[in-house]
Amino acid sequence: MAVVRRETDARKLHQKRNPARSHSCFEGGCFEGGLTTRRLQPHHVTPNLLMGATDKQSGPLLPGTLDMLILKTLSREPMHGYGIALSIQRASQEALKVEEGALYPALHRLEVRGLLKAEWGTSDNNRRAKYYRLTATGRRELEREAAEWNRTAGAIMRVMQTA
């Protein structure tokens, strides 16, 4: 259940996904038929790539980690799904990227459990977006999960320091 992945080279991902393309890509753009372009081509930008998909997987996280990260992010302010993913990425200094295919099912699951409340609104770019906010039950669950995380991380750190 790898939900969060470490950042890797997007060029490698592109070349892996587009091996039959009649051009070669490099960091600054593409070389096609003798022309060099510095702008991203449509085949470079996919929803998965935008949401952090990479060709290298990190190991699975402890169960419930994504839920805890979502709850913590929403404890600051209500956000839409893409904003939550960006916030986690920025707070982790680009080390963690939440995959779209994991984020939205997790948001739905947390909403069904009564930990989040959702309502439709308008995003900064005037698009319709579902905004999520933490409920009182969600705040209590965040406190419980954070305490468990701190206990587990502390235990792992003690083992690592003695080994």
C-alpha cells in the first residue's frame, strides 16, 4: 500500500511511458525532427505526474499514515483535494507526494467515518471544488493518531539508537 512516494526524475518516467515517441526528450524540453522545444509537450503532463506519480516506488508506509497526514493538514484550514496534496508535499519539503488514486478514496473514507465534512465551493481559479474540513470527531481522531504515531516513532528511534 505505497501511498506516498519520494520524488524522482520526471524525465525517466516520461521516457519509460513513451518509448515509441519519434523524438528524444531532455531536461529542457524535446528534440523533435531537428527542432528543439523548451515547453512541455502534452505527453509530458499527465494527471498522475501532476499528483506525484514516479517510476520509483518507496516502501509502504504504516497503515493509516495518509489519513493522519490529511487530518493534520485539514486541522489548519479547510481545503480541496488538490490543495491537500500540495500542502503535504510542501510541508514535507517535496519528499512526500500523495497519489491522486490514494487521496480521493481516503478523503471519501474519512468523510463516511464522520471525521471530515465536505461542501462544494469555488477554487482560486474559479472552478467548482469539494472543500473538506475537520469535524470535532476528526480532531479527536487526529489527537489519538498523532499520539500513537509519536509512540511508534519513539520506539523505532530507540531501537535505531541502540543497534
